[in-house]
Amino acid sequence: MTSHTRSARWPWVAVLVAFTACSGDPTGNGGEAELRVLHATAALGTVDVYVGGIRVVQGVAFGSASQLVRVPGGLQHIEVRAGQQLLGALDPTLSLAHVNSLVIAEGVPQWLGSVTPDTGQAAPSRANLRMINVVGPNGDPPNLLDVLVKAPNPNPDSVMTFGLDSRVASYGTLMYFDPGAFQFRYVPDGGGATLAEVSFSVAAGEKKAVVLERNANGSYRATVVLEP
């Protein structure tokens, strides 16, 4: 008997999760903003983050994300350090309207600034997943990708397909699945050779993020980060 793979295409816009609805100036001027840091560089030790010269996040290890911290909103100077090494400095505008997210990939901090409504809350009985894209130094094709996702469900041959533009930095909304084993495979839009692939498990109530990075030579790689 020949098995048939069912495919469902869901558009995935470049997004950053919205966590709270705040009154006042959404640009963050005159209030406190929420900040999250994700560490996706395997060869790097723990990282600290400073906002306006004050350390607000300490000791984030590879493959994990920080707790949400509250920092001054508006235009801020942010430094990311690994020990005494300065990895990079940024001057973003921290918004009050959503969680502000910073990813350390390839040893370099990258700000993710696109927004979509989302609670960001983990469901205690589900596997909670999101997708993150980090823009690399190489913008050559292929950069329009399909993300083929196998998730636990009654039909082991079913595949969900998400569209992704690797030229756009993005922080995806939480998606909810049955707990179990997952496979994410990245291919050129319309099909082709696998560009990156990662397999992992998610327990009930866990939150994990799949981070796609692009290297200077144009190759891709995927890393799984555990969120608190």
C-alpha cells in the first residue's frame, strides 16, 4: 500500500509575539517595556545584557531564553557581553505594546522588531512552539523557504508547510500541538534539497523555539531554544 502525505500550507508572516496591551505611548516613551533574550550560539558561553549601562539579564546559556525583564521603554542603548567580551551594541526603541526580543546568533545580537497579536502564554497540556528567523550576512537565493513540520498526531505521514522569507528577522507566535517528537525541515520554496533540519521533543507545558540562522557562506542551520 502506498502512503500519501497530507500537506497543509499556512502563511507565516514575519512576527514578534505581543504579550500585553499597554496604555500610553506604544513606542515605549515614558513607561516600562518587557525584554526577552534568546541564546542560539553554540560556541559561546553565557551572555549578559545591559540597558543604559545597567545589567538587566545575566547568565543566559546556549539553548535557553531569559525570563521577561522590565526595562525603560523608548530609545535605549543595549550592550550584549560574554564575560568581558562585547558581542555587540544596539540602539533600538523598546515598545510597550509587545515583548521586545533579542537573539544572539553567530555570536552577534540581533533585534527582532515585527509584531503580531499573541498572548505568549504556554498551554499546560500542550507542546508550545514558535519559529524564529535570524537574518544572516548572505542574502543570495534561496531565501524564500518552505518549513516542513512533522508533529505528533494520529496520521504520522501528515506534514504542515509554512512559508518563510529568510531575509526578514522574525519572532513567531506560539503554536500549540500534542506533546511528543517533532521534525522541522527547511527547503527552498516549492521543494528541493534540505537546507536545514532539526528533530526534538516537547513535553506538555514546555515552550521551545526553533531558530533558523544563515551563515556567511549561504548555508542554513536550525537550533532549538528552551523558553522559561
